[in-house]
Amino acid sequence: MSDTYIIEVSSQAAGIVVRNPDGYRFFAATHRFNPLDGRLFRNAREAERAAIRLARGDFKLVA
């Protein structure tokens, strides 16, 4: 299992996720995905789904 994944939305880089002991931390590649920057996800797939929702405009930031 890899420790780092590139997340793409519509063939454009959204960011990368890096595994750490608590989960996968998202690092935004563009300003468009800044709302996800620094967020922790259980897995890379969850981060990808969040990036897709954000790109569609239906992402809700939860504390």
C-alpha cells in the first residue's frame, strides 16, 4: 500500500494525500481545492470523493 496518492478531478490535479498514523492528509495543488488543504481523511478514496464534491460545488466544510 502506498503512502502518497495524487488526487485528480476531471484530469486536473486537485492535490496529494500523504498517509500518516492518523489517516491521509490532503495538500491542495491549486487554490480551487484550498478548502481541503490540511484536512485528514480515513483513506485516499474518501479524499478523492471530497475533491469531486468540492469541484461540483456541493462540498460542505464540517468542523
